[in-house]
Amino acid sequence: MEPTSVEKIHKADDHAGIASAGHVADARQLIDFARRQAQINRLRYSEPIGIETLTKEVTDHIQQYTQVGGARPFGVALLIGGIEDGAPRLYETDPSGTPYEWKAVSIGANRGDLQEYLEENYADGLDLDGGIELALHALATTNDGDLEPAGVDVATIDVDSERFHELTNDEIETHLDALELLPSEDDEDDEA
């Protein structure tokens, strides 16, 4: 499989991003819906949609599918994050259409272990690099302490610029190298 064909992180608007875990097709439908809601808000009110408002629009849409016959619920969990009124906001949605606000959260495989790590190691006031470091260390705990840049996607939304930015593999490798989370050459020799 071509690794670039599996997208888990998406830009919803300049100031908002969405990560998904679950059925990819369901995620695409919900991300397209979120993008439309963000565009509608910009056209109607000439301002970016609030992250809480965007999340509620998406979860209301998800919840409708749990109420009607002949339609199945969406099989996907989403993280919707961004900047609202100069502050970061992060929401989790589940297939029932329930939103939860978090400071740091995990969805998908190994959620329990990752969530435990985040709860133990999160501290208020982290800067952008501190948040990236926390996320990468959390992921490394479930991957024998190291990560491959091609196997990790990272996106940020800086509070100052309020701009979504997806890191390149080279940028991710730089972070992993600084945190000593790249596989050692000994590990690569063992695999050969």
C-alpha cells in the first residue's frame, strides 16, 4: 500500500484541523461536511467558525445517523482542534455524536495507554514544541520507544498565526532526532 494514500490528519479551515481513527470513508464524509460548515460560516458571517461550533455541527450530523432507520452510524472517532478567540481548543467526537473537550487526548489504537501517558505528563502552558514533544513521546511508548518519520503524521495550529501546518517527514525526523526517538542502527541491523 502507498503510505501517502492513508490520510489521518486533515485541514478543515485555516485555523482548524481534524484527525480521524476508524473507517476512512466515514471520516472523509465527516471531514467534507466540516469543511462545508466552515466555508458556510465564513460566507455568512465573514469570520472563521468557532471550534466548539464546528464540533457541535459535526456531532449533530453524526447523531442524526443514530436515529434513522436504513442508515448506519459513522464508524469513526474524530479529534477536532484549532484556535478560537486566541486560545487552543480540542474536542473528541465518538460514533454516538457526543463531543468531549480535552487538553490532550488520544483516539484509535492503543488509546488507553496513550491517554494514560498524556494524563500523567501533560502540563498547562506547553508551547507548540512542548506539545509536539509530548505527542511524540506518547506515541513512542507504544512503539518500543522509537518512531519512523514516515509512520507518524503531525499537524500544528500555532496560537499566534492561527494557521494549520502539517509537518513534512524531514521536520518530523528533526523532532524525533532531537528527542532521540529514531530507531537506532542496532534496531535496523536486527531487522535485516
